[in-house]
Amino acid sequence: MELSILIALVILSLGAASVFKDTRLVLATSLIALAVAFSATWNAYTFFIATIAALNIASLEIMKRSQIKGLDYALVALMAIATIYVFFVNDFAMLLAMFVVVSVPTYLLVMVGDGKSNVDVGIKYVTFMVLATILFIIGAVLLVNSPYSSLMYVIGYTTLILGLCIEIGVAPMHEWVPDVFTAADPIPISIIASLAKFVPIVIAYKILVSTANPLTPFVTMILAILAAISMFIGNIGALTSKETSRILAYSTVANMGYILATLTVVINFNWIYLALTGAMLQLIVNSAGKIGFFTAIKEGKGSTPLMYTLALSFIGLPPLMGFWSKLFILTSLVYVGYVWLAIVLVINSAISVPYYIRIARNLSKGWVLSFANAIALITVLIVLITIVPPDWFVEAMKEFSKILFISGV
Amino acid sequence: MIELVVLLYLAPIFCSIPIAIAWGMEKKPDYARRLPILSVFGLFISLLVALYILFNVPDGKYVINWLPEYNINFVFIFDYLSKYMGALTAFIAFLIGVYGLEYMKDDYRLGWYWMFFNVFTASMLLVVYSDNLLMLLIGWEGLGLASWGLIGHWFRDDDPLSYVGIIGRKVWKLNMFWSPSFGGWRAISTIRFGDMPMFFAVAAIYALTGSLNISEIDWAALFHHIGTAGTLILMLCFLMGPFTKSAQLPFSEWLMTAMTGPTTVSALLHSATMVAAGTYLFMRISWYIEPWHVHSLGLEYVYILVLFLGLLSALYGAVVATGCLERKVLLAASTMSSLGLMFASAAASMWIGKIALYVAFWYLIVHAFAKATLFLVAGHLIHVTHNRFCVGDIDVARKMRLAFIVTIFATISLSGIPPFTAYWVKSAMDEVMHHLIHEFGALPLTLLILTSIAYAAFLAKFLSLNFINGEKTHLHLHGGYVMGLAYSAMVSMLAVLLVIIVGKLEPHAGEFLKEGFVVNSFIVGIAVLASYSFALYIPRIRQLSPIGTFLSDRMYLPFLNDFILPKIGWFIAKIIDYCNKAIDFFCHKAIPSAFEGWSIGIRAIQSGELSRYIKIVVGCVILVLAIISVLGW
């Protein structure tokens, strides 16, 4: 597998170098590299990662005058390869490296726009990300090196979680999210809101599971409280927002709250596969929805049935994927004993209904035939996949939960 | 068998559909006023079937599967009670139907009238023949619905003749007169009040025993299983249905104002259907509970309650009737009194045995014929005098000789003057109450005798004030032949019953004969005769008119119905209104505005200033780390 990843990286580098010749060459090599990485790891979750990455790369086509036209394909492909690889990495140093590899390309991408580059937004974003990366890495190092069940573990855990919160935009450290989501170009935002979210969560799972000890239930409290705050702030903040991308920003805050909540499962290893299933499905739902909505925002309009399907998936209507993700999150929360958090999640799902419908109504313009709309159609197909009940995904997550432990910790 | 059952129930209903449709048409066809004959024909078919069942069908049950897996089926029972009661119902309904052909011929709502009249009869027949409690409830609710339709038949409230009470009269804040639409509402609301607990009781019986068939339930085991308190609650809930339907205290008011309906309706309602349904049901379940074999304290309490409630209602009804001046209201009060006696007598079976049920049942039969007769006569009188109050001097007796004779015979037969029909049944009832001396002293017997004396007095008063000593009135005599025929046929049944009893043609009724020759019974009979004669001679005592007013105002019981209960209802409505407003406030004002405020507050952080954001984030990070360090120390 490592060999295939290496080959993919080589292809990618050579392709990126050819940006001076022809940007279409970069597009081709990026997709080939992605295909190579995926074929080496062939799996239910890597399939979704690869699909989402491919959609991200395709959506970059909509930006006509990107400042780094050509290179952006390679950056997204690099992120995608890192995301695929991170599932299988057991080496602590390599995990941290992957964190940086996925984080740094977004610094560049966030500033890209049609026409002039958004430096203001870039500075805001980079400042937060630097803070997040530092906290995350310090926390990770403290955790891995702390004596068993000590105060250092507690501080390390908290630092890592705070870093994670800033990185993915959990309230009350979410301030960058609404500003960046509304000011930056929708296409890069769709990448930051989708593909970039997987790696921090997976790494956090791996580190927290590997370092769990009798103090974990105590520190998990702080995580649960942050998750609950994030759900409420995200959903209530979105309720009265008028601008669609601002609503989506707060929706991201809420969704990250749901996903953060699944990390409470670290206190009971029996249900890790359930929590992972919920978290991964929710990430996929979030990615599909954000890509579909943001490409529609870029275009200024979307097809009515597609927009409503995505909104209903976010709301959690069966048999769309958004229903299954919330179902697994809720069951895992109940099984590990966080019933109150499950209730908070249900209440929040109810609060979220009006604004998702509002997004769909804002963007719906009958039938739209365009490239952006084709991307939205594929995102809809993704959330419709769970018409077949996702036992297969649960099985994949069961397998994945076995390789979660970091070697040497 | 199935053809019989279908004919019995569906013939009256289907035969009244044509007139219901014809009357509903935009332009009434010419033949519409002749269609009631078809409705009466339907009633006649029912009568034939009921008579066939009485004479030719052996005792037993006939089952049509409905929900066999739940043991809920249409179960028709043919036993002593249902055979006689069915024939009685069908016969009286048919005769009243014939009478109605003439009485109602100029009415403005014949479709409505005949449809409900026949549904009423079919519902009662369903109640009579059902062994299954759920099927019985269907008939029971049919009775309630039809009674509402019929009592409020003259829904326009435009005819003073259809009112009850002196129009315009007020006592304190309360109107002491009732319109037909109000009467209909009072009937249905009172009945529903009792039906609800009864419905729950039936459900509880099913849940506890797995069966709804009265004759199959192991009642003794049921009462043993649920204990004294359970038995009390269950039976009282169940009996709320019969109590309200049969107008026992304090649910009697609806019956008095049910007189706003056409007289035919009153006659049917008061003799064989509706009010009789309550006592009939009590007799039916007592028949199969066999309380004389059951040792249950709870059941004994229930029967004591029914006994004294019945006797008190009987006395109340009789005393009130002596003060009434309206023809139909007087008879209504007397019906309530008779129903009380039936309940009391049936309840006495707890201590006396099955004979008490026979007494109650035969009293029901005698009363039905006599009361139907009197109502039909009253209706005829209202027609010819255009007055619903008791008026008429000897001139009326001369001009309406048939009605006069019929009334005399009906009143003396019903009041219990020896040797007429009711005397023998009443004698048996005296004996039943006499037997209760061991349990309750002389109280039941005393109440019964007082009731009997008052009963004879108001019957004589009815006769006297309408035919002999009443005010002079102008008669509008025309036609009336069909009506005369109907009540003559009705009253002749009293003679038939007399023959059956005295001739011992029916073994159980023959038993009453020997009670009639007991000295005590004879003394009571003489006292009744004396009371009857006195009231016939002096029907009104002017000096006592304040008492009479008190009685004709039904001892101000209307205040309970029309004042206290509505006040409670309005109070509840007010509370609910406040709750509604609170919910509206929370859902439409408080919660949305709170969320709006929070939402705007959350978004107010986004000033766009990076330094502010960094302060917030770093502050949060330091705060969380500080808290966790302190807690984790």
C-alpha cells in the first residue's frame, strides 16, 4: 500500500510540475494519482473520500480565473491522498504529518478566488489554523508522552480537543467560520467544509483511543459540553441568518458539534464502531451537502429536487444518509451513557429544520442544467446510497476500529 | 335465522329511507306525504318477526361472527326477557306508528321524523336481543342519537305548544321553560354523561374476562377477582348508563324536557324504548349475574344503592307529578316514578331471588302499555284543545267518549286498584319489599306504599282535570279515528295482560295472583283506591298552590342541570381557555422571540475584527485549560 501511495505522490508531483505546460495535464494526473491511491486501499470509506475529492477537483473547474489554476487540482488531490492514507497509518509522527499535509493546502485554497485573491480572509483563516495546529500538536505530544492517568493526560487531552475545535470550527471557537464562509469564494469553501474535515477527526480518534485511561470519563465531560454548545450555537445562529453561505457556516458549526459528540465513545470501547459509523456518515453527509449547496451558490441557482433532497438529508429524513448518520450517533451516545447529549442532539435536529428548508428554497430555481448542477446531482446520489441500509458501512467501520490503535503508545 | 334477524332490524330502517330521501328533495314529490305508510309497514314486519320469535323460536343464542379471534361477535339471545321485551317493543312501536300516521300528517319534517322513529325502534330491538355488550352499545348509542333527533324534532322552536314550562317564567336567574332544541340537547348531554363511564366499564369487563357476552361471563369470579372496591367502581360505572337513560335521580331532568318532542315520541320513549332500556339492561345483567348466588360485599353495596335510588326516584317522580299541570310533563314524572320502582324491585333480587326480577319485568310490561295509552290520549287532547296544560270539563268526556273510557281504564289499571292489572304486579312488589324487612326494616315498603298512593292520586288528577273537573275549553274535533283506534288497541292489551295473570296463562305471572289475596296487599290496594277517588273528586287544592308550584318546578332540580353544571362547565372552559392562551403565547410569541434574540446574539460576535476573535478564542482556551487543570488536580 505504501508503495502505491508513493507512486501516487510521484505521479502527482510530476503532474503538478507540468502546470507550466498545460493545466489540463495537471487535472488528469491529479485524478490518476487519486485513482491509484484509492485502488490500493479499495474500501467503503475510501470510496466516499475519493468520490468527494473527485467532486472537489471537478468543482474547481467552475472557477474560471483561479490564481493558481492547475495547481489547485494537485493540492486537492494531495489532501485526498493524505486523507485516504491517514486511515491506515499507525505511526504517531506520520499522523501529525498528515494533519499538516491536509491543513496547509487549505491556507492557499482559501485565498483563491475568481478575479482577485482574498487576502483578508486568508489572514483570518491562517491565524486560526496556526493556533489550531499548534494546540493540536502540543496536545497530541502531551497525550502520547504523559504518564498513565495523570494531570498531564488531562491537560494534553483538553489541549488536543481545543485544537481540534478551532480546526474544524466548533463553538465557541468558531468565529472564523461565518466570516470565511461568507467572504471567500464558494468553491474553495466547499473543499474546506468537506474534504479537510476528515483527517483531524480520524487522528483525534486514533490518539484518544490509544491513550484512553481511567481519567477519560472525567475529561470527556468537557468534550460533551463543547459539543452541546456547538450544536446550539450553530443551529440557533443559523435560524435567523438570511445569507445562504452564512446559514451554511452555522450549519457547519452544528454538524461539527454532532461529530465531536461521537468522541465521547472513547469511554466505552464496545461501541467505537457505532460512533465511528455515525461520525463518518455525518462527515460524508456534511461534505455532500456542502459541495452541492456551495456549487449552487457559486452558480446562483440550483435544481429544486436536488436542493430539497440535500436539505432533507441534513434534517435527517429516512432513508437519506443524514438519517442514518444521526441514528448511529444517537445510538452510540445512548449506549455509552450520554443520554442527555442524545436528547440535546434530537432537539437540535428539530431546531435545524426551518433553516435547511430555507436554504433549499433560496437556491431552488426549477430545473437547472449545468456542470455545477451535475456535481450537485452526484452529491444527491451519495446521500441516496443509504436506500440500501448501510450495514456494509458498519462492517467496514468494524474493520477500521480494529486498526485504530497507534503503535508504541 | 339470519333472514329473521336481518328483517327485524333492517325492515324498519330501509322502509323509512324512501321518505327520508323524498323529503330531502329540492321539490317534494306529491307522494311524499303518503310514504309514512311504508315506514309503518317496516315496523309491522318487525312486529311479525318479534312475534314469531316469541312463539316459535326456542330459547338459546344465535351467533354471527364478527371478530371471532377477539371473541367479539354479534350474539343474539332469545330468553324469557328478550322474547317478551322484543314483542312488546315491536308492538308498541307499531301501534304508535299507526297513531303517528294521523298525528303527524301535517308536519313539516316527516323525513327526519320517520327515519329517526324507525332507527329508534331498531336500536331498541338491538338492545333487547343482544347478549354481546359491544353490540348492545351500538343499539344503546343508536337510541341516544335518535332520541336527540326526535326530542328536538321541532327544532325551529316556533310553536309554543312544543315547549315545556310556562313560557317567559323565570325563577331567580333561571328560565323555567324549555324549547325543543334545548330539550334535545339536554337529553343527549345527560345520556352521554352516563354512557362514557359505561363504555369504560364494558372495556374493563372485556379486559378482565376476555368475553363480552352477558350470559357467558363468570360474574361471580369477576367480582371475586376485583374485590369490593373494584366491584363498586366497575358496577357504578356500568350503571351510570342505565341510570342516566332511565332518568334516575339526579339525572331526571332530561326526561321532563323530553316532552318538547312530538307526543308519539314521548309515548315511544316512555313506554318501551329508551328509558325502558336502562331498567331492561339492569334486569338482563341481574338475570345472569344471579346476585342471590353471589357473595360479594361490593355487589351488595351496589344493589343497596340501586334499591334506594330507585325507591327515592319513584317517590320523587310521583310527588312531583302530583304538582304538575302539563299533561305530558305529569306523565313524564310518573314514568320516572315507575322506572324507580322497576329498579328497586329488580335490585331486591339480591335478597329475594329471581322472583323479584319477574315482578320488575312484568311491571315494566304493564307500565309500558298503560303509559303508551295515556300519552297517546294526551297527544289527542293536545290536538283537539290546542293546549298542553290539563284543561277540559265533563263536556270533553262527552264529546270524546272513547278517549275518556280508555283513560279511565288505563289509569285504574296502572295505579294498582284491585282487581285491575297492575294490582297483581304491585301486590307482588309489596310482598318483595315486605321481605326486605329483615335487611332494611320497613323503609323500602313504606317508600313503595307512599309512592303508590301518590301515583294513584296524580293518575286520577290527570283523568279529572282533562275530562271532568278541569277548566272549560273549546274543542277542535275533526278526524282522530286512527288515533282512537291506536290507543284503544293499546289499552286493550291491559285487559289481555289481566287475563294472562288471572288466568295463570303464564306461569311466572300466575305466581303474582296469590300475592294479590294477601291481606296487606289488599289494604294497600284499598288505600290506593281511596287516594284515587279523593284526587278524582278534588284534583286541585287551591290553598296548597305554593307547594304545587314547588313540585311542578320539580323541586328546583333544573338548577342542577341548567345552572350549577353549566357554571362548572364554564369554569373548566375558562381554565382551558387560559391554557390555550398560554400555549399560544409560548408557541407564537415567547419561544420565537427568545430564539430570535439568541440567534441575533450569537451572530453579534461576528464583527469581522480578527483581534476580537483571537481574544475570544484564546480566552476560551485559557479558561477551559484552567478549569480542567483545577478540576483534574
